[in-house]
Amino acid sequence: MKAAVLREVGKPLQIEDVQINKPGPREVLVRTKAAGLCHSDLHFMEGSYPHPLPAVLGHESAGVVEAVGSEVRTVKPGDHVITCLSAYCGHCESCLTGRLSLCVSPETKRDSGDEPRLTQNGAPLPQFLNLSSFAEYMLIHEHACVSIRKDMPLDRAALIGCSVMTGVGAAIHTSGVRPGETVAVIGCGGVGLSAINGAAIAGAGRVIAVDMFGSKDNLAREFGATDFIDASKTDAVKEVLEMTRGGVHHAFEAIGLSKTAEQAFNMLRRGGTANIIGMIPIGQNVTLPGAAFLGEKRIQGSLMGSNRFPVDMPRLVDFYMSGKLKLDEMISQRIRLDQVNEGFADMKKGGLARSVIVFD
């Protein structure tokens, strides 16, 4: 099969032939139909986060089940599925207490003594975030995907696999936005727009979008923002504090920088919560004013929207089909697998929401 392989940090992905194994007892072979380009992939491509190389990247995807292992019970051949990088075992402490996204059990991967899922010319290729979806096929644990209704377009379903679940989940699950509360979202890429959409679905009274690109004003409003701040022209923290007369109940950082994480915290009112969704590069630290904690302000991380994806993703599909979840507006361009490097170049320029690889 054809796949986009990262061989060296800082270098473009290469479209190469890769071999894929047959499903083991708990594994599913999925024919990839769509895969979104996520900023998280770019973090690994640029070396902000380490990963064994060479590797097939990609982790935001949807497809059709081709084959299943002998013990698979959750999906069957022909099912349309959304994948999720936060594969779960189902019986560790995190899973049993309802925090599936925090599961790190090795059971969802193959043992070191087993044949690898992916190889190239006989050499093993480490699987990227349990998926490696920049490829024509994926071989994954059954708890890394969920079946969805077949009338859902798969290019839009792929977005739910990472950015949408991350952003909407951060608003609804991690921070628990309630009707009438105020929200600020820093960064209007795919994750930030989804956090805006999630806050609107939760009934937030005011949703303030913040971005360095003023051109994203109208787009942010389409997703549910009531206000927009062009951070390239003004002090965003000061603006938020003035607009809300003291700060927001919930702030979401969706870029992945220590500076914007600090801004999210400083936008809070007393008792507010800052949620760090973006991947802050290893080595960067966040500095906060200690006295602010006397006002019971909180800062916390959010991993994949604190999801219970087998339940959450089909519900998000229903939200899209009923017009509540915005996905059409998020896709900036559809590209082929061999255009993946051009897609990441466009991402680095800013201004785009999401590029999606569509497979034949």
C-alpha cells in the first residue's frame, strides 16, 4: 500500500510502499477513506515531540472495515468507522473510572515478540499514535475505532477523530461549560473552532474567539463565536477582561504555546478554569501569577477532549446530521495523499482551518 513516511525530522514526508499485516484476534483492518492534517502531526515532523523513525504519520481518520480478527465484537466488515488515537483496554483503572482517554495499557498494541503491524522491506515500522492513517489501509485495535451511521460523509467524519472530539470534548467534558457562562478560545484552527462549537452547543452565553488572523472573524462566528479579537492588533487579555467585566468562566488554549497558555489563565474571572488543549513543545514552561490562585482560578490539561469516544463520536455524527455540529465549514481543502507536504506547508502559513486527504 502507499503511505506517507517521515524518515527524518525537518524533512518532507515521502510517499512509499509499505506492507501491512493481517488482523490479529482483537484487530481491525480499515480501508482509509479520509485523513485530516493535524498540527499534532506537524509537531512530530518538526521535532517538538519525539517519535521513533521512520514512521507512517496521520491520526485523524475515517474509513471502511475490510476484515476483523477472530475475537472482534464491536465492528464487522463493511462498517463505516471513525478512528481514535486514544485506544483503550477497557479494564484498567482509567477505563473503569470512565476516563478512557487516559488509558495507556500496552494491550492495545502488539507485543514486541509479535510480527509488527507495519513493515517495509522486512523492517518494522513503528505505528504512529495507534493509527498511522496517512496510508491506504490501517491495522488497529478494535478499541481504536467506532462504527457510525453510513449516511455520514467520511471526509467530514474523519475530523471527528481528533480535532472535533478534542475541541468539543474540552468544552463539554473537561471544563463542563454550562448554559449562560462566558468562554474565550485562543486559536481558531480546527481544534479551536471545535471548542467554540462545543461551547455554543453547551449553551454558553458569550463565546469570544481570539486569533492572530483577522480573516478568521466570520469563520469563528459561523461556529458559534459571539465576539472576535484580532490578537495581532490588540492586547487580547485586556480586551477579554474589559468585554466581560472581569474575565471568563472558561478559557481554552488551542495553539500549543506557553505564552498563550498564560494568556488563557489571565483571561479568567474568579473561580474560572483555563484548559490547555494545544501541545506545548517539550521544554517550554508556563509561568503564572501565584496570587491569582487566591481567587480559586484553575488551569488544567485536556487530552482528546476527555472523551469516551465509542459513545461520544456517534453522538457528534448525529449532531452534524441535525445541523448542530459544523464540519463542512471546517474543511479548507481536500487533497490527495501525494499532496500531503503541500497541505502541511499551507497549514504553516496560517489562515486555514483543515486540510483533508481523500482516498479513492
